[in-house]
Amino acid sequence: MFTRDIKLTHFVLLMSSINFLFFHYPFFQFVFEHVAYQTFNGILLITSLVILMLIVNAFVYYLFFFLSLYVGKFLLVITFIINSIAVYFVNTYSVIIDESMISNVLNTNFEESSSFFSFKLILYILFLGVLPSIYIIKAQIINVHWKKFLITSSLTLLFIGALAFANASNWLWIDKNSKRLGGLAMPWCYSVNISLFYIHNHQKNQKEILLPKATIKNQEKSVVVLVIGESARKQNFSLYGYSKNTNPLLSKTPNVFHFDATSCATYTTAGVKCILEHTNTSDLYEILPNYLYRNDVEVVWRSTNWGEPPVHIEKYQNKETLASKCTRDRCGYDELLLQGLTEEIKASSKNKILIILHTSTSHGPTYNKKYPPEFETFSPVCNSVELANCTHEELINAYDNTIVYTDYLLHKIIEDLKGLKEYKSTMMFVSDHGESLGEKNLYMHGLPLSIAPAEQYEIPFIVWVSEGSKHLKSQNNLSQNHVFHSVLNFLDIESPVYNEELSIFKD
């Protein structure tokens, strides 16, 4: 069958049809759920989307194959392989392949990406990616004369334009749902958004905008430990009224306060950036650790995670660095961040100290591997990376155990800080974003904020203060930007960018 010649127009229509059948069930599932398909206008829209999907993809294939059969085959093979992987994640985790999800993928390290490996993923790649690719490689394609190419291309563009014009009454609906539709259309969801990611990333990587000089107002010894949580959602903290006791230690600790808060985004890179910047902006302003380090504050960053903005300080310690020096038990968990913490604070020659601990405790899908076995308070737990295969109880139990472990870590930090009698100290815990755990058939995080459920952006904001130090304001509904100004307040640092309204502490 591979030796039989096939005309280019027939080949691209066949490939577009296979692409349509293999990879666009989620796209049209969304369309049918949000369009009144019994009406004439609904029938027109759905029919037009089917035709456009077939014609536009075939037309793009046609362009590449006319220019070069070898390049066309290479790109089409890559497209089918990536499509198979993308549709697996769409079907398994109900994700949307938008720019923020592309950012997640490109900022994921091997340890995190390998946690998604499953036999089902291999089957997707083999049957939806590799098998069509074998045919693409072996197909004997008859190219067309340039005159026929121009005629076909012109007529196709006219037809696409006419079809778009016929749907003028549906443009508003398409515009309203463009993020969702664009995040499910293969291969456009990742090809366009990868381009956008690198364009925007290039803009962000321009030299950061330095903030105006800050002044340390006194020499009183002060230390702030800022814990940046990962995928911790407010709903599963018993401090916020959750029915299961996921905060057995913090709930009994004096001077612990909690606030309702929301994240700026539903993915790590944007969430961490928002926590560390003085205002929520797309510009690359100097972030908190860089700013304080430049203004003579001792700054230490310890991380078992990734996805933070560029950190320009002397004492940046990643997971590998910390693990190489670990002599205690449970070095494979976030407890690694706490080793030698009080010793490092005491060894500092400076009076103002900021410690940032970037955790990974509640990151899915392998929630059951994020805590030591002795913290498996709730069982049975989900042991599969395909979260939909677990019962809701198993999934929630595994996730809740990560919150119990987080409770332990925060309590341990507080106990360490209590031992530093000569310092006034505070511990602040803020998550980068929330997490979906099967609600509305959604899992994990990363949906565009405009359509994300509350589970993905309602986050915990937990604060402990030492006796005799700062007093907190009575307020609620905080943002991640409150962190920057609260840290400046606690360390008694004066700055032109300081906003008293965004500090949780009283002056």
C-alpha cells in the first residue's frame, strides 16, 4: 500500500482527516457542550468548525509539502507524535494547551516530567503517533505543478474567507471562547503558543528594571522565613474549616494567623513571580530577594522546586546542592530545606535576614510520593499518575497527606525560629497557586485564570509572628503582592515602592 502513488491534494486531505479523527474529540466535546446545536445557528457553527478544521490543516500541509516533500514529511511526523502526547494530557488531566501550559512544560525538569510516565501514554504515542508516521514516511507523494498550486491555494483562501464571513454572527462566541478553543485545536494549541512563549520570554529576559534604593531603618535583629508552597489549595487546610484535620500542629500553635488569599495565576512561574514582585505586572521589575540582597540584607534561597524568576544572590541553594550536604533522614523530601537553617541564620553577620524556601510538597500527579510514609495519615491513597483511575477518596487522601506534611514543615520552622531569642521573627507561607482534584473533571492546575475554578487560585496565606514583634492588621482577601510589602515592613526597610496598604503588619 505504501508503494502506490498518491496525489498531494489527496494525501493532505487524508492526513487532515486522520488528524481530525484522532485528536479533536476534546475540541468538539467542548463545542457541543457550549453551543445550542439544535438551532440553525448552532448547526452552522459546528459544521463550519468541522470544515475549517479539515481545510485549514490540509492547506498548511499542502504549503509545506509543495515547498519540500522531505520537510513536509518531517514536520508532519513531528506533529503527529506531539499531537498524541498532547491529546493524552488533555484527555487524562483535562488540561488546556495554552501559553501558560507551554510555560509549565518548558520549565519542567526531568524528575517532574518522568512522574507523568504511564503505559497508557506509550499506547497513545504508538497508535496515534507512530503508526500514522510510518505511513507518512513511506507514502509516495506526487507533487503538483506551481500553477495548480497557486489556483488551489487561492480558491482555498477564498473559501475559508467566505466561511468565516458566513459565521459573522458567531464571531462573538468564538472570541469569548478563543482560549479554550485555541488550547484544544491540534497542532495549533502548542505550535502557536510555543512561539508566543518564546516571544514573551524574550521580552521578559530583558534587563530587569531596578527598584529605587532602600534604607534599613534600624539595626534590630530580624528574620523572615518566606515559604513558597507548591499547588497548596486553601480548601484542604483545616485552619480554613476543612473537615479533616490536616493541620494538627499549626492549629495548636500560638500566634499563627491565616488569611483568605488568591493567586495571580494558576501556574508556578507566574505565581512565584507575583509573590516576589512589588506589583502585579508583565514587566520584569527587580524581585524581592534581588532587591534586598542589593540593599545589604542577608538573603538565602533554598529550593526543591523550579520555575522562579532569575535570582541574583550569593546564597542560592538548589535541591542538588542541599542533597549533597544532607546528613539527616528524609533527604528525599522537602525536609531537606530545613537542615542547618538556624545555624545559617546565627552565622550571618547581618541584622536583617530573609530566608526563602521554595517547596514542592503538593505537586501532582504523584502526591503519594511527596511525603514520608509516616505522614500517610489518610488512606487508602492514589498510587497512579492517571488520576482519573483513582477513586475521589484515594486522590483526596493522597493530597491531604501532603498538607499534613506541610503542616509539620511549617511547625518545625516555627519551633526553630522560637529558639532564636535575639531575633524578632516571622514565618510566612503562601502558595504559588491551587490545585484541581477531580472537581468538574479537572485535575492539577494551569487553566487560564479567566476560566479556572476557585480550587486553582484560592490559596492559603499563613503567618506566624514571634512574641513581642509585629502586630497584624485585621484584613482578608489578600493577594500574593502582599508578601513583598509585608517583608519590607517586618524587616523595617524603607523604600519608595513600599505600599503600606499591601502590608499585613501594622507600622
